[in-house]
Amino acid sequence: MSIVGSSEFNGNTETVNRQVGTIIELDSVSKTYLHSHHALLNVNLQVQKGEFLFITGASGSGKSTLLKMLYGAELPTQGKVIVDNINVATLENYSLSLLRRRIGIVFQDYKLIPQRTVAENVTFVLQAQGYTRKEIQRRLEPTLKLVGLLSKADRFPDQLSGGEQQRVSIARAIVGTPPLLLADEPTGNLDPDNSWQVIQIFQKLNSFGATVIITTHDEQLSR
Ligand code: ADP
Ligand code: MG
């Protein structure tokens, strides 16, 4: 597994609200699943706020495991995982849910709710978090616009292409404006054109100040 940063994006001087400091730190992290070999062995990593990183590696090299530890879906067997100055392993359920509000997550398989429209898929998390109807409306339009789906707000997922569905899932991940975006093989089911669109959206979000980490087994894409 290897990690490729992109100083091109870090060097963007037009960025607003660029924050400084460390957002992620992995300190001698190993992960062993039950009845399994090491998924990760002694990983050290520091990510600065505002970075744009690709994590590349073959299937089975531990990319998903690494991301899962960042949002607390898996705990390290050894070592420390610090996100936003918090040791993820020490969090109780409630604090973990608060941390997760500060992390947008995008998956390879979109995970949209088929019976809900694009707009509903994007906003239901905000509803669950108690945002007011007015605040939700205020956030919905610019978010859909950013992913190029404003005109499809009332469609259902099965009326969209794969690329559009992935852009809905990105909208859902960013509508709460989290400072950290994690995407696990977000282009894994997409053709090159749609993959590139998705990467460009992440670049734009990075230029607005978000820290972005994308895993891929496609080295060409990260280049
Ligand atoms: P990648 O995302 O790079 O394909 P993963 O993080 O999914 O890699 O998996 C890394 C290793 O951990 C693999 O050997 C995989 O079989 C193993 N693994 C992943 N999840 C589990 C699990 N829940 N239980 C047991 N082994 C797992
Ligand atoms: Mg994976």
C-alpha cells in the first residue's frame, strides 16, 4: 500500500479558510482481524489539514481497514489512531457519532436509499441530526449544484446513471460541510469519464479547505 500526496492541491493559494495543523495521526498502528493475518502492520501516518491524498494498493492490502479505523468502524489491535486530536479508540458511542459528523464518507457502492429521491437521500442525515427545515433547504441547493445534480433533485436512484448515483452519495457526504472527506474506491464502479468527474469534485472540495483521502487500486487514476 502506498500513499501519494498532491502538493499541487496543497499549494492552492485561492483557498479560503485554510486551516493549519494535523488532522490525522496513526502511531504504530497494526490491525489483525480474528482468525486472520495482519491487515495492517505498524503503520505511521500524519495528515495535515487541507491535504489531498490517494492511498493506493492491491485488493487486500488494507486500504478499507485504514479508512474504517479513521471513522471508528474498526479499532486498531495495536497503536493509536488520532483524528481531530481525539484518540478514536477512547470514544463512547455518543462521542463517536459526534466525530462522524465531522467526517464525510463515500463508498464504492453508493449506498443510496432506493425509495427516496435524490434530495431526500442527501438531506435525511441532516434531518436525523436535528437541523431545521430552513437550514436543510439552505444547504441542499448549493450542494446539488456542486455535484451537478440540481435538475435531478426529484429523481430516484434507479433513474440515474452510476456516475450520477455516486455524485448523490458525495452530496450526502458533504452537505453537513465536514472538514474531512474519506472515499473508499469511489470510482471503482465507474468508467474513466465519470471517474474523472468524481475526482474533480473532490479536488474542488479540497480547494475549499476540506482534507480529502481517497483509496483506489487504480494507480493510473491517482497519477
Ligand atoms: P483493501 O481495502 O485494500 O482491499 P481490506 O482492508 O479490505 O483491504 O482488507 C485487508 C485484509 O484484511 C485482507 O486480507 C482481508 O481479507 C482482511 N479483512 C478485511 N476485513 C476483514 C474482516 N471483517 N474479518 C477478517 N478479515 C478481514
Ligand atoms: Mg477495500
